[in-house]
Amino acid sequence: MKKIALVTGASSGIGRNAALSLATADFTVIATSRRLDVLKETSAMSSEGIDCIVSDVTDTTSVDSLFKEIKQRYGRLDVVFNNAGSMGRASNFGDIQLKDWDQVLDVNLKGSFLVANRAFRLMRDQKPKGGRIINNGSISAYAPRPGSTPYTVSKHAITGLTRSISLDGREHNIACGQIDIGNAASDMTSQISAGTLQADGTLKSEPTIDLQYIGDAVVHMASLPLEANILFMNLMATNMPFVGRG
């Protein structure tokens, strides 16, 4: 019997590749984002077929409707890749506007909470109960880039969310892990290869990694039996300026 997997932010980049990779790995995949037209583009790329449901992860009613639809169509949910996110506008901390803070935190933190919370409830109450939630963190969950306070704070918070879900999920056979990605080659990181601001104030080009490595990693995490869990995975471009000083 195929496992049912939900991917948020599946209209492009990491989410699209993860949805396609899960479908290739014989998961039944539900892709969601705010736009149906781009979701259909994702589905058209898959020979296995991907179910598309429009949802806004920042809107409680929309997320509730998404999970109601999943329950009605499939009766259960086995895996969630909690991926939808926003980097926001780069800005020095003193110049951050509240609207920019709210926009990033709404998507990255409130949205991730809503999706994980509703997935947890469905996995807890279904028969047999259990499932897996995979949160998309970031290298920024460990170390920030200059001018990225809202994004960095949101990703540090995702780490706390992952740990809490992992702990509370034990009695319900719900595993939770986090993938922290560094420099995946997507639309969100297109400026990295061209040159991005470093901690010493210089602009430097950084290496990136192909999205397929991310998709393969998500499939690996999703395919584990529930008695095993990758709590944190750090997948990054080998030579990016993260481990050392800069």
C-alpha cells in the first residue's frame, strides 16, 4: 500500500523537486501552494501523477480545509514535508520594518506550525495511528547571514518546533525530523552564485548544490520505518562558507 505524502510549497524549487522525487519513489503525493496553475506544472512533470490542492499555509481556515480534503480523499496521511517558506527582504537589523518581519514569520513559523499541528492531529487520530513530519530548516538555524534577522529567527524557531514535535509525538508513533539545507540551487538562492554578502562585508560567489540531492534526502527520511528517525540532517554545498570564519 502506497504511503500518502503532503508537500507544502510544492510549486517551485525544493518543494517541487521533493514532490517529484517522492512520486518517483512510489509515494502518493499531494502538492500544495497558493497557486493552482504552478501546482499543475509540478504535476505535469511527474509521470506518476501528483494530486494538487490549493492552500495558504498562513491562513488557518485554508489549512483546515486542506487537511479536511486530505482526510476525505485518502483517509490518512503518512508523511509531511513542511517546506513552504520565505526568505524576505535583506535588511540591516536597524532598518527592518514590522511588515517585513510579519511576512516572513507568518509563512516560516506560523505556517509551519499550522501544517505540522494539523498533520499531527490527523496522524494521531487515524487508524493505525502514526506518521512522519519533516520540517525544512536551514543552515540559518545555526548561523545567520548578514541582514537576515526575520528569516534566521524563524529557522531557529523551527528547530525548537522539531524537537517539541519529536518529543510529543512519541506516544502517538509520530516521528519528526528536520533537514537543514545550505545553498540549494533554487530561485530563492539565485543570487548566491552571482555574489552574496559575507560576514566581513565583501561580496563573494558561493557554490550551490543540485536540488536533486535535496529530493533524494527527503525520500530517504520519508522512507524510514517509524521506529527510526533522522532528527536533524545538514545537507550543504561542501565548500560554502559555513564551518569556518568569514
